[in-house]
Amino acid sequence: MKKLRHPSRRDQRRRRSCSAFGIVSAVFLFFAAQASGLDTIYMAITPGKNFQHVIYPIAQEKGYMREEGIDLKMLVIAGTPSIQGLLAGSIQFTVAGTSALIAAAKGAAPLKVVLAANDKVHQWLLSKPEITSVRNLKGKRIATGGVASSATFMLKQILVRQGLDPNRDVNYIHQSGGTQLGALLSGSVDAIILGVQPRYIGVNAGMRELFFFGNEVKNSWGTLATSDRFIKEQPKQVAGFIRAAVKALRFIRQERDATIAANVKFSGVDRTLAARMYDDLIGTFTRNGTVDDDTQKNDLSIIRQIADVSEPIPMARAYDFSFAYDADRQLNQAGWHP
């Protein structure tokens, strides 16, 4: 039988030292976490990581969130699950503001849009090169992102103002999954509704840009939503989050190169494309995270059509821009600049 070896005094000292080190480390980490005083906030970013959402990683990386006592955790979550997360309280904010308004319209879900990154819609109508005007769309086929897409209803508003009957004069091909551009390039449709990056591909391929939705309709874009419960229970955190986001909105207007670099890191696009997006879209960003009453009313008009509800939706039930207005006023009083 192998004789058991009793630990030497040296071994005992080593073990006591390691044990003491572990205890000290654990205590240090505990008090470090306590000393940080940061509140963890979870927000949902949609999988596309669109340019308008770059304000949130900027607010985090520039330290604006930390200055407000917030440890921001961004999670990539699709629109509908993010709304479910808001209602359950597992996340605090989502960039799927339109989805939140639809949920509020359909079932009076206790949700609010509290910030709008843009006051112009990032959608375009591209057509075959031989179609030179909106009126030339009569009798043509237009591919959309879906029958209940907000852009589809906005397009119908625009067609009415251009003298066309949107329900009779054009034929809609409702598609999903990003197949619209391929349909236009193959000639199976005559025009399509496109977002930022597919639009560049289409224009580079010789397609004609008939119009930019942002110049044709008064609707918001890049809206941020939270729950009524979070607003009621944690108004300080809501105020701090919005103040940090408004700082980021000011930052991107003044810091072109830094914003381009942040977008490259955030979305994974190359620098040339990020620069093109910045130059095209920086003018669409709001200055204080709010949009005017007319824009809110037209938003809700579109939401009612999507949700198929007849009753008017009061603006106060859908929006709460008070935190953004307060943040803007406070930053102005303090003379804050990036």
C-alpha cells in the first residue's frame, strides 16, 4: 500500500495563500460591481443593424450611457419578439417602434415610442430606366415588402397625390425576404420599394430612382419604444437613456469620420458604403429625437391601416417625447457639445 504523504508546511502555506487570494478576488469583484453603480439596460436591435441605429453603439462607446449610470446591453432581436420582451419586462427598449405602435393599435398594448432618430423615411421607389415619371407607373407591376408593410401604405398615399388610383392603376406584387431587387433586375416587375443598401445596388445597375419617400410623406423612421410600466417604474433610467441617445444624435451631425467608423464597426459594411450612407442620410436625423404633430398623425394614420382598426389612436397613447424634449433642454442649458 502506497503511504499517504502529509502536506508539508510549504504546501499548506501555498494553499492558504491561494485560498486567501481567491477570497480577496471575489470580494474585490463584488465591491467593484457595487461601486460601479451602473444599471443594466437591455435593448433590442433588429437584425439589419440599419444606419439609424448607430446612435446607440455611439452612445455606449463614447461613454454617454455610462455617464447616465447605464450599462447598455444590445441584443439582436427581430421586431415581434422584441415587443414580447418589452411586455414581459425582459428588455427595456426596442428599435422596432412601428411594431410597438401596431401592437398598441391592435390591442391597446401599454407601449410608447419615446424617440425618433429620423423624420424622413429611408425608402425609395426604383423602376426600370424607361419609366421616367410616377404617372408612367399606370398599369405597371410594383414589388413591395408585403401587403401590410408601412411602406406599401405610404406608397399608396404618394400615388394618390401624383394623380393615380393606388388600388386600380397599378398592380402590386407583395414579396418578402429581400427578393424585390432581383425581380426588378430580371424584368419580372416594373418598380420596387427598396431600403438604403439595395437601392445603391439597383441604381448602380442602371435602374431609375423615381422618388425618395422621405421627400414625399411626413413619417418618422428609426423609432425607439419602451413600455408604460418601465416609464412609470424607472423614469430616471428612461431619462438617462434618452439623454445619452440625444447626445449621440448631436455627435453624428458633427463627427462625420467618427460616425462612419462607428457604422463600419456596428453594421459590418465597408467604409466606402458607410461614407455614402452618411452623406446621403445625415440630413434625415432629428436634432432632438422628436418629430412634430403632423408627422405623428400621419404615422398613426398608416398604423391604423396596417392594424385594420377604425378608431382613432390618440397621440398621447402612442408617443411620449417628454424625455427627449427635457434632454434637449438640459443639454442646451448646460451648453453641451460633443
